[in-house]
Amino acid sequence: MSEEAGTTPGRTLLDPRRDPAPVEIVEPTRRDDILLVCEHAGRAVPAALAGLGLPEAAFERHIASDIGAEEVARAMARELGCGLVVQRYSRLVIDCNRPPHTPQSVPEVSDGTPVPGNTGLSHAQVEARVAEIFAPYAAACTERAGRPGMRAAYSIHSFEPVLAGRPRPWHAGFLYASEQSGGAALAERMRRARLDLTIGDNEPYQIEDATDWFIPACAEPHGLRNSLIEIRNDLLSTPDACRAWAADLVALLRDAVPAP
């Protein structure tokens, strides 16, 4: 069962007649001690922003959303029976895994591609995106992460196989900010389970307060086991591939966070 969240009184950006609610919440059916989130699931752009001045093809690229991540997250939530928070808007509108008002939150350029609709924005225009898209997502994550009995939270992402001309050899990576998160143990468990894969430990990048939101601002303060799980997006090109990765990760989490 899922529900929509994110009605904002006095909205100036989202039109409920044309635009989807920013957050979809899939409620737990069997396990209410694990939370999944997918910040970069969506590719939606508010109608008022006219596609940010970009060609439609731009929204098929990683700059707009994490390719395959939503499919993996939904399959994991179904199999585990756990809750899932899905963010529906493109990361080009506002990146909901970046602290608001930082350079990467509303990018003027993404992976070398200028974003015309993000250039020269007024304070009020930026605030509308924060209030109507980021804030409802952040509130949903924070409320669910703080529920009694919550033990673990995992953020599902995908990454490009090549960035700035440099190949990224990892098939998947587990990112974390502290020892208590259990992120390093997840990476090691995955290495042992899948000897055919190259697994990153805090690769392809690291969690930082200045550039990440969910882990440092939500999962860590609640003392949850956590990791931002990254899968290389060329490995998520078909529904079967997404389901296979979901199955591997479900087995991993069941082992790491046994049912109470």
C-alpha cells in the first residue's frame, strides 16, 4: 500500500492539477524496522518550469535521475515488506540528497550540461523548490526514521560507469559515515557473497555533511544502521537485472538486520 505526501499550503510552484505530489510512501507490510529511501527516483519537472529549458533526451540521462534505482528499491521493499520513501522530482529541479542552498542543490550545470532553467534564480524561486519538493521529502524521511522500533535505513542509488573520462571499476559500493552504521560490514558481506564482483567500500565517493543529506542529517542522528548503496547503472539496464540486484541486496540485509 502506498500513499502520497507533500501538500504545501500557499504553494507557488507545484500545481496539483498538473504536477505529481513530491513524495510517495510505500508503507511496510511485514517489517517496520527497516526503511528504504530513493532520493533520485523521479524525473518529473513542475509544469511551470517548462522542462528547465532542456531537450527531452536529457531526462533519459543520469543527470536527471538515478537509472534503475527506483526499480531496485521497489523490488527490495516488496520482498522485505519494509517501508519505502520515493522522491518523484528530477534531481535537476532540486537534488533531495543535497543540503538545501548548497551549490549542488539546484545545479546550474550538471556533468557538463548547462541547465537553463536553473540559471539566475531568485531567492524566492529557490525557496519554492525547497519548500514544496525538498521539505516534504525530508519530513517523510525524518518522521519514519524516528519511529519506535526503527533499526536500519538504506538509501538506494545508481552511478555512471565513467565520470569525467575516468572509468569506475566497482559494480556496487556501500557508502557510510561512521563505524556504528555497519556500512563497512555490508561491503565485506557482499564481497564474500559475490566473489565475481568488485565492491566499493566508501566508493565511488564518500559521505560528507556538505554534499549529502539523508545519511548525515537523518539516518545517523537517529542512530540507525545505514548505508547509501550505489549500483553501477549499466548493470541495471533491464527489469530482470534490477530484480536480480534487488534479490542480492535483500539477502544481504536479511543477514545484516535479522528480523526481530
